[in-house]
Amino acid sequence: MGQRRFLNRSLLIILTGAAILSVFTYLIGRTALFLFADYLWYEKTAAAFLLLAEAFIMVHALGYFLNIYHANRTRPVDPAAPTAEREIPSATAPRFSYEQALKILPTENPPELAVVVAAHNEPLWLIEETLTCFYNLTYPNKRIFLLDDTRYDPSEQRSAEMAKYRQAIEDLCQGIGVHLFRRPWRGAKAGMINDFLAFLNDRAPAGFEFTRSPLDVEPFNIEYVAVFDADMNPLPEFAEPLIAQLESEPNLAFIQTPQYYSNFETNRVARAAGMQQAIFYEYICEGKSSQDAMFCCGTNVIFRRAALEDVGGFDETSVTEDFATSLRFHARGWRSAYINRLSAFGQGPQDLGAYFKQQFRWALGTVGLFRTVLQAMVRTPRQLSLAKWWEYSLSGTHYFVGWVFLIMVLSPTLYLLLGVPSFFARADIYLLFFFPYILLTITLFAFAMSQRKYRLRELVTGIVLQATAFPVYIKASLLGILGVRGSFTVTPKAGSNGLPLRALWPHLALIVLCTAAITWGVLRGVFEQEPLWALVVNTLWCSYHLTLLLAVFYFNHQPQEQTA
């Protein structure tokens, strides 16, 4: 088994090297063809946009390949350790098992852990399920806090209903043994957690409410803070290995663990979104962590309280406060880590509307923070290592993929409908550069994920779902660049509804455009026949994009089952 694992890892590294080489070869060839071609100005303009889009894809592909390489390096271990332990991949395997953590942590008085969930008008059944999972955590010295950020406005028409909901929350917390914290609304999730931290430091905001659990009357002496979303259910042994590692590495600000969706079996949107998450958490996070560039993902994470206070708490200027706060940690010299261990399950978006809301918030905050990353990179380039700047730049620019998708769709349609070329080469030259790149990329991706027991067919659904969000990414990235902060929105957790057709007008417009281009391309191929291969290649690209666009109707559905 060990030898087979070694051979697979070696093959993965070889494929990674070959894929990286193919990226550089394709980019150099494409750039040369663009620079030395003699075409009209509008053709050059169209070609420039396509080249920029392809360069974006290549750079991010390069980042992914490098993450695969970093994730497969081995960390130094004790030579006397068993062979199986020497083969553990670096940086992201748990440093301590549950049993080892129990031996390391003090038996009598282990470090105090606050288990925190910020909830905003979440369904009662969801909160009860989450708090019950917190109660079942095996870590002995834990204090559970519900940060209820629901707005209870007596002037609203639903005031009686909300008063009933408020009392139900209080009864639930009292029954399970959970401390309840409320305060006047501001700053969304980041503001709520910051106000809670201020409360722990006897600097509670005006108008706060705190209801102590009658089952836990000891004074607070919290050293670590575990943060979860309201729909996340941690496994009982979540905390011990992570706190043991935090105790052994005093410069570690936080440890992030992956997210998995529990509703993937009955919901195609949640299943595809889960596959999208898997691509991120399997190699990308591992590669970032191996370079000490892992950022917080907002849930399933344990923070060192001293580190949070050192950076002034969570960044409230961004709707992705987790990503923004991670930059603060790294700028202050704190380290971060990612442990690729199944530790919690949550609810994925159950319909296309919920998925689009989630992606819009992530994209808006991430692109908005990229402006901060660029400014800091120019003003204080030595503040972070080159590897960290690289990883933050990749993450910060990821959501420009919506513009890239739009350019990739428009380029072949312009050629077929208007005769405007965007790739200045014969079809055989194009295939000579493109085929090795695409073949190696798909092979590496499929092989790498197969090592983690994922099938390519399942992963493709996640990639296709992301493609359907292109108008969301375009809008969010534009607002993010302009500095529009936006408002924090919670991804709906219950029920599912399809979007009306008018909400899908960008998809419908491109579907009509691609259909017209394919039809005209076929007619040109039949009657003009020159240049035949260029017509064939561009028609195939239009057909591929049309397939991706039509997938929006597959995901925009009413599921047969709903979580309740």
C-alpha cells in the first residue's frame, strides 16, 4: 500500500510538471501569434480580450497545479516513526489524532473553548440541531454561545410572531445549556462576534442582552473560539486535535477545517455545490496551508482568542469578513493552518437562487478585498512573503471568472456570425498548441481528484454549476472593484424554489446567440467550405458553451425532497 501511494504521488508530481510546462508553452505560443499577426484594429481588440481571458485561465490553472505539487510534498517526521506516518502528506494532515490529543491536553483543566454560532432569523429546527451537536462535543472545557442576531423590531407587522420566536430561542438555550447573547444590530456576523469578544473583555456594547445558562455558572476564561455557521453540525471529536495543535504552536492564529454538505443526496444544486467545495478543500486549501497562506472560510474554524484581539477582531468592512481578517493575521505575523479532516456537515444551497446569493456575497467581498491586497502589495511589499501575495492574488481575482466566461462565449460567435477572428492562426496550429494543454490539464485534474475518491463525472457538475453563475460574478466583481460594500445576506436553509425565466435573461440571451452562431456556422460550412476547419472549431466551441448555458435549466428545479 505504501509503495503504491508513493508511485501515485510520484506520477501526480510528474503530471503536474508536464501540465505546468504545457501552460507556459501555450501562453508563449498564443502571445507570439497575437503580437506578430497583421489584422484590423477591431480584430486585434477582440483577440486581445480573448488572450486576456485565456491568460487568466492559465494563471489560475498554474496556481492549481502548484497547489497540487505543494500538497503532495512530505513533511519531516521522526525517523523512528512507523512507515505509514512518514507517508502522511505535509501541512494538512492532522498533527495529532484524537487519542494523541487526549494525552497531550491537561486532564484536569484543559484550555477553555467558546463554541460560537451567530444566527440571523434561522429556523428553530436548524438551531436546535446545531446546538445539540455543540452539546455533544466531547471536549470537556467548552462553553456554548448562541449569538442571536435576529432583528426584533416591535413596530413590524410580524412583531407577535417574532416575540414568539424570541421566546422559543430563549427556551431552547435554557433547555440545552447554552448562553444567549444579543445586542443592537450592526456589522452583521463580524460585528456580532466582535461585540461578543468585547463582552468577554467587559466592554460590552450598549443595549446588549446576555442570558446565562443555569447549567453553566462558572466565570469565563476563554482561550480559544470555535466559530460555526448556524447549519453546521460538528462531529463529537472536532475540538481536541485542533486545540492540541494550537497549544503546541503558539504563533498559530487559527486552524480551518473543510465544509461538507449533508443534503447532497436529495438536491442536485447542493450536490454540485458540494463538488465545487471539494475541488477547493482538497488541493487548493492544502497548497495554501503548506505555504502558510490559508485563509479563514468563516465556519468550522478555531481561533486563538489572543490572535483575534491582536488584530482588532474581525474585519467589519467586508461581507467576507473571514477572508479579510485572514489578511490581518498574516500581516501581523500570525500563522494559519488547514487540516483536511472530515469534522462537520452543513446544509448546501438548495436552489439556484440560494446558490446565486451565496456566490454573490463571496464574490463581492473577495473582489472588494482584492483592492486592499493590491494597495498593500504596492505600499508594503515586504509585509508578506511572495508565496502569500501570490495566493491572496489568486483568491482575490478568482471571481473575475464571470467576465472570462462571457468573453469565451462571445469570441467564437463573433467569428461565426461576423467573421471577426480572435485567434490568429490556422486551426491545425491552434490544435497543436491547445491539445497538449487541455489533455494534460484534464488528465491531471481527474487523476488528482481520483486519489481522493472523487469521480470526474461528479466533479463536472460542480464546474458546470459555477459556469451558470457567470452573471452573478460579473455584477459582484464590478461592484467590488467600484468599492460597493453590499449587505450581508444569509443563504436560505429551508425550502427550494426555481427562479423565474426573467431572472435568467443573461443565460437566455447567450443561448439564443450561440444557437444562431451554430446554425450560421453550419450553413457557412456547407456553402462556403472555407476555412472549413476554423468553422468546425468555432462551431464546436459554441456547442460546448451552449451545453453549459442550458445546464441552468437542469439546476433551476423543484427538488422532490426538502430538508425539514
